[in-house]
Amino acid sequence: MARRAATEIVEASAQDIDGAAALFDAYRVFYRQTSDVPAAHAFLAERFRHKDAVLLIARHNGTAVGFVQLYPSLSSVSMKRIWILNDLYVATGARRLGIGRRLMDAARDHAARTGAIRLELTTEHNNTTAQALYERCGYVRDTVFYKYILTVETKA
């Protein structure tokens, strides 16, 4: 009898940076950024050092094949924690295995464990594949609030 491929979702630690950096770089390339694995590695290392993000990694047969990255925030109105689901990525060869859904479920479980009242995310208008996943996971498109963005030039 053939053994079924095993997929696990774990909270990443600093020891996972090498595998995560390659995935993070591929995610950025998907969003039309220039590949830069050393910069991706440094960015993730800083997240671990400052403990300002949670990175959940999907491993399929022991290989990192996807991730979801969550940033903490707060709701002043409810005076509760919220999580910003900022990044979700599954490697091309691992798609259609249900890994994206498992990562989304793990993010929801993490939010529940930490007492958050909600998860929030944004996606490009044309990313219909991701939108379909989000809606299958119970996310509802906001029709009440507008999102505004101010680009700030850093003075370093």
C-alpha cells in the first residue's frame, strides 16, 4: 500500500530561515519584485529577532513548501488583538494539495489561541485564485470601509 505524503504546519523558528527565505523570495517575485534571497533572509531574520511577526511553515514530506506570515495589531474600538495576514504563499509544485487551505486554517487557529477577534488581509483585485480560497475559508470582502494608503519617504 502506498504511503500518503505527509504535510505538517508548524510555527517557524530561526532554524527555519533558510527554507523560508527561498519561499519568501518566490512570494516577492510573484508580486513582481526582483529576486533577492539574501535580503529575504535578512528580513525574516529581523522578524525573528524582534519577534514582530509569526511565520507558519507548511512542510510536505519534510520540505518547506509554503508559509503564512502574520503581523500583530490591535483594535482600539474593541480593545482586542487582531492579526494581519500579510503573506500567504505555496510553492508552484505544491499547489492543489490543500496546503493553502491548511495554512489559512492554521492562521485562524493561531488567532483564536491568542485571543484575537479577527484576521484581516488584503489582496490584489486580479488575484481571483486567492480570493476564492479566502471566501471558502469564511472571509468576507469588506463593503463598509475604504482602505487608504499613504506612501512615506524615509529619511535615513
